[in-house]
Amino acid sequence: MATGISLIDTLLPSFAFDTVAVFNQDYEQLFRDARSIKAIVKEQAKVMEHPIETVAVITDHRIILPVEIELSLLLLSRSYQDTYKAIRFFLSKWYSLVIQLELEFMKIN
């Protein structure tokens, strides 16, 4: 007999805590029922090269490009439609969002 509640819906809130969170511009958390599976952070820069009089090419500066974050989320079945609509709304309006990530720091000697 199907009750509409899956095993994931039962266990996820008990074991979940937000190591990744999405906030609006007023720092109010969005998509509270979505749980992060994976976050890929892409930090890129463009190195600017140009020739000099001796025909050599030098690099004297770089431009840091915007940070891209690819976020994979698990949506609970009880709130799937509402959460998905909220995500689509913010994507379609190009709102600036704040992403909180729990990062591991490594000491480099």
C-alpha cells in the first residue's frame, strides 16, 4: 500500500543539516526542503598576453572571471513541485543569490 511518503523523505530530515545553503539578497534561506548532493565550484581566470617590441609575448595581468557553482540537489517528494517552481522562478528572473558552502581548508607548507 503506497502512502506517498518514501524512505528518503522519512530519513533525510533526520540526518540532514545544511552544509550548503542558498540565500536571497536579504540573506533569507531559499529552497529549505532541497538537500545538496554535490557542489562543484569553478574559479577561473583569463591570462592576458600581448606582444612587445622584441616580438616576445609577455603576460602582465589576469582577469578573474565570475565564480560558477554547479549545485546538485535532492528534492523531497512532499514539496517537490513548490521547490522546483521556486528554483525556476529565481533562475528566470536572474536574481543575485548567495551560496553558503562548508569548505575544507588545507594547510600548504
